[in-house]
Amino acid sequence: MKSVLLVVAALAVVSAEWIEVNWSQVKPIEEFDHYWARIPQEWQFLRKLTPSRRVTNGQEATRGQFPYQVALLSNFAGGTGLCGATVLTNQYILTAAHCVQNAQGGLAIVGAYDRTVNEASQQRIGYGASGIRIHEGYTATNIRNDVAVVRLDNSIIFGNWITPVRIPNSADSRHFAGQTGTVSGFGRFSDASTSTSALIRFASNPILTEADCLQRWGNNGNLIQPQNICLSGEGGRSACNGDSGGPLTITEDGNTLQVGIVSFGSAAGCSIGMPSVYARVTHFRQWIVNNSDYQ
């Protein structure tokens, strides 16, 4: 028993190690070429525009409100990209495929309220390219199957500030339309490149039916499919740049359930009222289980 305790203690030291981040070198994943490669050609001109870049028209979270939230930093040849993710187990996190495709490794920051400072609640754990598992149906030129899991180099230690997210069980076939969905993340706070949201933010709106989402997206079945779930953009509330890969959740009986993974939104701007679009977790549940240690 003593040897087991020593191993656990050693793991705690490794996981709690503080890793400095040069935040001036971090930019939202939406500013990388590989993000835009998957966007339809007719939207490419919008890359030159500067939309609002944050969880738009939301509010700051309270400390510990989202204990499953991850600030995910992925290293690419062109720099470091900021995405969101969720704590799936003590070894795996869940994110979008476009957040980690071709990444050389990176850093997962868990337990953060302010991601830029050394908080006692935080754990900063690295991951390598070998730990990335992207859905085999995802490619650089589409927005389908936008889901990935990442195996961390060391285990997360759960506590008051860090707990794993729950996903729907295998028998759950609901579409969740009409329920209140909440998106959270550390995305950009304003159009100014030097202003970032150091604190976690969130916004809530109704989840749409597939038909309503399709109608808002011009009935484009290449964009909106059953594998997606959409959050209303009412009031300009939306996920935005830097929030990719983060969670869309609902609350049931006081418990949080992740139903979506931030995938894409309107390239014309995040606060214009268009629905934000997510990978539907129920659609990908079996893939997530098969490629992680989630039970």
C-alpha cells in the first residue's frame, strides 16, 4: 500500500507543475490556414473581415462554475492556437478535430478561472502528437465529423475545481430542441488583437430543431446535418473565435450534460444572430467511447 501512495503523490507533483505560457504568441484557432481550408469557397472572402471574437453577449462565469472546461493550446508550424475542450476522464479530454489536426503537441489548462495567472486551482498538463485521436471521417477540407479526443501526458487530479463532464448515455436519442443550452470558453473578448478574455465566459440560448437551424443556414444540407446540433443566436449570444472545441451543455436535475462540441459559426460575425453549430455528442458517443477510456 505504501508504494501505491508514493506513486499517487509523485503523480500529483507532476500534474501540478506550473508551465508558463507566452500569451502574446497565442491566437484563436480560426486564424490558422487549416481552419479556413474546410470552409466553403464562397465564404473565403470573409476571412479578411474582423468579426467579434468572444463568447458574444454573454457574461463572466463564477469561479468553479465550469469545472470541466479546458483552455486548450495546440502548437502548429504557424504558432499556438487557442481552443476549448472538456475534461472527459482523468487522462482524456474532448475537443473538435479542427483544433488539433496537424498539431505537434500542446498544453491543456484545467481548473482555470483566469487562464493567464498562476491559480492554485489550475493544472497545466502537456500532450504530444501521439496522444491526438481525430475522427477518421474528418479531413482538412470539410466540417463533417469534427470531433477528437486527446490523451494527456499525465493524469488530471480531480477536486473541488476540476471534475469530468458527463455525456448522454448510449440509449439517449433525444435531440434536445427547446432546452436551454450553454456554451462556455476563453475566446477573444473584443476585435482588438491585444484584448483577450482571460476569464471564462458563457452564454445561454435555446437549442434549435434541425429544421429551424437548416432554415437559418439557407437550407444548406452540406452544412447542417443530423450529426450537428445548433444553438440559437438570439440576442447576439454565440460561441466565437477561440471557443472552438468547447462544450455546449444542458442542465438536468441539477446535473450538467454535454450535448455538443463547438464546430463553426457564421464567418460574417458571431453576434449577428446566426445559430452557432456544434458536433452532436449523441451522434459521436460510440466513437468517443471507443477512442478513450470513458465508461
